[in-house]
Amino acid sequence: MSLISFIEKLRQKPRYVRVQIMWVSVTVCMTAIFGLWVWSLERDMKAVAQSGSTQSSLQGFTELKQDLPTLWQSLGSGIGGVFNSIKDQLNSQSSPSPSESIEPSATPSGQPEMLPVND
């Protein structure tokens, strides 16, 4: 059976059957991916244990832990700067200049524009 004929047969099935086939396919693929990940993780952990390089990875974690507060501070100030610039833009757009006056818009006949009323 070719792939094209399989897809054609799948298109002819009801929606609930196609959804079931989709979820079974997703489950099988994710199980295979998870299995490969566990297999490679186990292999990598054995290699690390044999080489004795766990001390260097622990030092990396210690340095990361020490740098974390400065990272949060820089992220906070950056986000605060973005919010302040947005506020400034909104304030400059929303406040009319003294020369502008707020008046209703007028139609070409000179009458103020009105909303339609439904009775």
C-alpha cells in the first residue's frame, strides 16, 4: 500500500476515526522520542561519571546562581524602560495640544455627525 492510497483511505473515514488515528500517532511518536532521550541521557550520564567532570558542571551552576540576581535586575529595568516609553507615547498622543479644540466632526453640509438611531 502506497502512502497516497493510505491518505486517501484516511480522508474517507469519519472525523472521530481520523482524530483517534492522529492521537495514536502522536503518542507513538512521543514515546519514541522520549525513549531516545532517556537512552541518550543514560549514555551521557555514564560518560560524565567515567570522566569525573561533575565538579566543573557544579561550578557552572554556582556561577549561574550568583549571576541570577543581576540578570533579574537587568531584565526588570529593561522591561520598565519599555513600559515607560509606551506610557510616554500614549500620554503624548492622548493629550491634545492647546491649539487643538475638541469639537464634534462635521459633515460636508456643516451639520454635526450623529449616530444612527434604531427604533
